[in-house]
Amino acid sequence: MCLGDSLLTARRAGLAALALLSLTACGSHASTPSAQSPTPTPGSATTSTAPTGTVGAPSGSTRLHAISSPRHVTDDAHLQAGQCHVRQTDARPLPDPVCTPGAIDPAVNQSNIKTTICRPGYTAAVRPPASDTGRWKRTAEAAYGVSGTGEYDHLVPLELGGANATSNLWVEPGSIPNPKDKVENRLHDEVCAGKVTLAAAQQAIATNWTTAP
């Protein structure tokens, strides 16, 4: 073989080796999976929010509605006839916690009690007229299946920042005035004297006024 033929053969062998190396590299790249972000699992993240219009409460206590409704009754409970049941206790009858959980006015808070509930004349300024409460009392009587005498009572009283809402009003059986009035007055005095917080007094009377500290 002459020198020219030798060089041509070597050149062809080199090109063949280079082509084989290129094919091997491409195949190796194609078989390597590309990195991808993990796909989120549906429902893996949850958020917990308090129901709109309510005030959160510790476990075992009442979740109060938050409604600003001075001088008129707001129908937030939408009660139907026969829907509610009086809870009978050894002390006194209590309202149905589903129908009447209680409601507070968010405009009244711990920082402004001196200019709201602790100011003389506050309850008269926010109390609805009898013409308004009278018609809602009849709705509550039908919902609880009661009639006749009984006070259409604010579960959380106005003097503790209670709201004029159907979720905070029920026909309390018994005489007028009733023993609950003394508890309301005592808690009001203690809140205004700084002996108990407004929120604690509201929770205590809404959960069970007969055991309020």
C-alpha cells in the first residue's frame, strides 16, 4: 500500500470513530430524564378561617355573631316555626344554642367601654323601639313553640355590648324582671370597674348565664 492510500485509510477510520462517539453521546443524553418540579397534590394544603360574621371562641364556649345594628333588629338567624327548643336546666331554661348563640356589636370593644357601655344612657340610645321588637318576638315565639308571657330577652345584653339581632334575642320564660337581670348588672359593673374583660363577660353570659362567675 502506498503512503497516500495509508493516509486515506487512517482518515476514514478516524471519521468513523468520531461518528460513533457522537452517536453514543446523543443516546446517553436522550436517556437522562430532565429535572421537573414536583406536582402539588390536590388538597394537600388547607386553610382555616372563621365563619364570616362570627367571633371565634375557645373550645367549649359559644361562637358569637358580630353585627352592628343600633336602634333596629337585624334578622340574621332566619328562624322558622318549630325550629328551636328550650334547654331545660336545674337552674333556669336556656335558649337553643343553634337558634340563639348570641351576638355582639363589634363597635363596642375593650378599648372604648368608657364611651359606650359604661356611659350613662348607652342602652337607651341603641335599643330598638317596641314596634320593631314586638314583631320579631312573635317570630321567636313560633320558632320556640311558646306563647303568652315571657321577656324578649337579649342573650348578651345591650349593657355588655350585645347586638340587636335575632340570633341574640329569644323569648325567655318566666317573670319579668327575671334573675338574669341581676347577673347582667353585676357583670356590667365588673367590666366597667376593670375586674373582668368585656369578652369574658360576653362569653360567660352567652354560654350559660346561670353559671357566669
